[in-house]
Amino acid sequence: MSESDRHKRASDFDEKDRRIILQKIDDERKIEQKANEEIRDYLSDKRVHSYRGNRFYKATDYKHGFYVDADILENLGNHVKEVDLKRTGYAQKHVIKGLIKWDSARKKVLISPSKVRVYYKPFEIER
């Protein structure tokens, strides 16, 4: 594909299409910004643990507890991220790979301890 063909394609959009595309991009940006602000507000009074030069938040539910890297949690936004979950207690396997995301409706962190069988559970971050 030549350079002139690319310019023709971009010029095929009329003003209405451009406005629609820019509006969608702006809406996505606003959703992402709102999620980042919600996470920042949620984490503002939470306790940060330091271990071997790294910062962690402790996420617990009624049964399990995990240490989650603070940088990943602070930059979570509106995305699902893969994370190393460090278990608390006396488990055989101390570090497992899981998925984490932010639920803006419940204002909670959702964690799936398995990447194969994805089932998100709400976790509280320790104060």
C-alpha cells in the first residue's frame, strides 16, 4: 500500500464520522480517568507493607489473603491485569499467578487466583 492510498483512506471520513470517533475516544478516556480517581481514593487510607524494598497491599476475604504489588494496584485503572499473588500463611505454593481488576460499582478489588478458571472474588484491602 502506497503513501497516497493511506491518505485517501483517512480523507474518506467526513466530519460527522470524525466527531463520532473522537467522542468515543473521549468517553473511554473519561471512564479510565474516573476509575483511576476511584482507586486513588479507595487506597488513600489503606496500609502499605514494605518487604525487601518492594511495596505491597494486603488483600483479604473471609478465607484467603494475598499480598499484591502496590504499583500494579495503583495503576490498575479500568483494565484486567496479570499479577503475582503472594499468599499469606503456610501454603505449599507461596506465589501464584492470577488476574486482578477494579469493580467501580462495588468499589472493591476483584481477584481471580487462577488464570485458567477465571472467577473473580471481591477482596478488601487491609487498613
